[in-house]
Amino acid sequence: METVSVILRKPPYGCVDASEAIRHAMGAATMDIPVNLILIGGGVSALKKGQDISGTKYASIESGLSDCMDMGVAVYADKDSLEARNLKLQDLVEGSRIADSREVAQILKNSYVTMVF
């Protein structure tokens, strides 16, 4: 079956992009479509574990990402974006992977469809 890649470029809160990227990734996964969720730029902030959303109107992005991984979605964080935000693997939601730009390019090259949020 053809692979779908979803790219999240925006930070997790303040707009619907992160929620929509996760929703689309989960939707494809429920149809047994292989999915890669790639977080770049501000999107890598969504992978920071222990997010405190108390006092906000937002649902937890962290739990949505964990649900994605539980459904078989491969979740990648761009290495350069993590470094720019001083984030390391131990700071991220368990199960996420770090990919350099070459790996991200290869994932996208092998994807049938790419959605960008």
C-alpha cells in the first residue's frame, strides 16, 4: 500500500495545524495506510513531553502524538529543528524518532502523498 507523509511545520498551540496534522495521520492509520508524521520547524515543539496545557483551551498534542504512534504512525522530528530549539531525544515523547534532512528527503521521496500543515 502507498505511504502517506504528513508534515507539521507550525508550533503545537495557537492554530489548528498541529491538531489537523495529527487528525489526518490518525485517519489514514485507521484505514491501514502506512503513515509518516514529520515535524519540522516549530512543529518539533509538539513532541516535547510533559506539556502543561492547564489554563488553556487546547487539547493535549502530546497525547495525540502518542495515540498516533500506538496506531503505527512513524513520527519523526527534524534534527536541525530540534537543535535550533535545544531539544534532545530524551525531551521528546517516547517512540518518536530523529531524522536528519537526508532521511526526511528519502521518506518524502518514497511517499505517495504528502500533506503539509
